Amino acid sequence: MGNNGMKIYKLVFSPIEVNTYILASDSGDCVIIDCGCYDKEEEEGFSHFIAEHKLNPVLLLNTHCHLDHVFGNNFILEKYGLKPFSHELDEGNRKNAVHHALMFGLTMENPPEPAGFIKDNQIIPFDDTRFLALHVPGHTSGSLAFYIEESGIVFTGDALFSGSIGRTDLTGGDYDTLISSIKSKLFVLPPSTVVYPGHGESTSIEKEMKSNPYFT
């Protein structure tokens, strides 16, 4: 997958099958969104992929801090020296990730402190590209989507999926907030915008507006 000289790779990790996205520019520098590497084997698979494609990770972004989206954060810090950027309202989820993992019958170490916090409408520069951070609370209080206007793509984390929306029964989740967030932040993007969600297959804004059962 490529847009404007930027390549988009998707790797799926952990028993919870989270989508980890790698966005690479022509220079080989890359941004990682939600590294879900759960064990040594997955970590080795990830680093092999990076080496094989001659990539240089320069930025780690978290759409939110649920356990499956931060499994690999310690590994990325150890291997590439990168701390994650996330929304401050998801600190509770980050700090409780170890406890959440146990509830799913999984184990993990405490995820590292963020390098910094991202606010709504903040521009995150990467090479010649600009990510626009959109605050889309409802799945978690601090859920973010990352929109790249010139490429016509948005990474929605667990807010919006193909044919579905994120669950709202966990801490910080709220159904009405999520529905309203999606309508006001995501459904205002150009209809042709490709949606890359935190789980499952990609879709488009237009398709979700027309056929997602939560909105039709």
C-alpha cells in the first residue's frame, strides 16, 4: 500500500490480534502506530521486518493505551530508543495495563512513560507529511485518530471499525460519546478517506457512513 511516496505496512500481533501500522517515507524513516508485539517471537518478527525493509523507526504513536495497543512499547523503547506519544486522558489505561492483561489471562510489564502528550487538532510532522491528531473519545477517554490529509487516510484505533465501533463497556468508555465523536470528528472527513482501524480490515469513511449498522 502506498500513498504519495509513503508506504503503509500492517502487521497483526498478540492473541487479541491488534493491527500495528508502520508508515515509511522514501528516506526509510518510519512511524509506528500501536505496536502490539506480545512475546519474543513477535518482537523478533517485527525487528526482522524493519531490518529487511531497511527502515528506521523515528516515532511511536498510540491511538489509545489499552493493553493490546501498548504490548510492544517496552520493546520499542529498548530496541529503538523511542517512547510513545499518547493522549493524557489515557494515562489511567496505561497505568492499569498490567491489571487489564491479567483479566484477559495475559501478562506484561508496566508500559513506559510517554515521551509527551498529544492534544486534539495537534499537527505531528513526519518528513514531508503532517499527521493531524483527532480526539475521538468514547472507546477510551483519550482515544486519538491520526489523519493524513494529503494521503487521504485516517488511523482510527478502536473508535471506528469496518462495520462496527469500539466497545464502550471498559473504563472511560461511553456509547453516546463514541457515536458523537465519530460523527463530529471522522464523518466530516472526505468520504473517500481510507480508514485503517485498530483491528480487522480497512474501510472508508463513505462506506461506514452508508452501511455501518451503528449509523444507518
